[in-house]
Amino acid sequence: MTEQNLQTIIKAIQEKKSISFEYNKPNKVNGIRTGNPYVIYWKDDETKRYLDLHQESGVSDSVSEDEVHWVTLETVYISNVKLKENTFSPIVDYKRYAPKYMIANIKI
């Protein structure tokens, strides 16, 4: 992921704005996704950075394209991030203090 894409996601998290982007990971369904970003964090001994996103629309491996759901995405496969105008309120089941977020770059 480029620095510009990272900064766009950080801004979206800070301002609670939706994003659209392309996700192109080998052996996954690739394409455009839209959703609300909640946190960027490190795991796997701080070697991989991830984005947890509440996906609103777009391609998915696990559910139909119109079904809203949580996804965890490796940031290295994210490109063409676009900030949307609409804002969102964090949903009830977001666990801000979850152990996996202890090494977070940024979170809501």
C-alpha cells in the first residue's frame, strides 16, 4: 500500500468517513469494496499490517456482495483508496480495546 493510500485511510478513521478501494490478494475474490474503516494495526510479530473494516458493499469471499459484514484485510493488497463524503457512527459490536489492537497505528 502506498503512503498516500495509508494517509487516506488514516484520515477516514479520524473523520469517521467511508472509503472505497481495490483489494487484490492472490487466491481471494479481487475487486472494489466500500466500507467504514475502524483500525489499522500490526500482527504476526509486527511484520504485517491489517485494516479492520465494516464492509458495506463490493466483492467478498464469504458473503453476498450486498451483505454488510466485518472484514480483516492485509494492507499490502489495498490500492486506489478514495475517501467518501458520508460519515458513520461506530457500531455497537466494535471492540476498541480488543487484544489484537494493542499495536494499532490508529483506531476510532
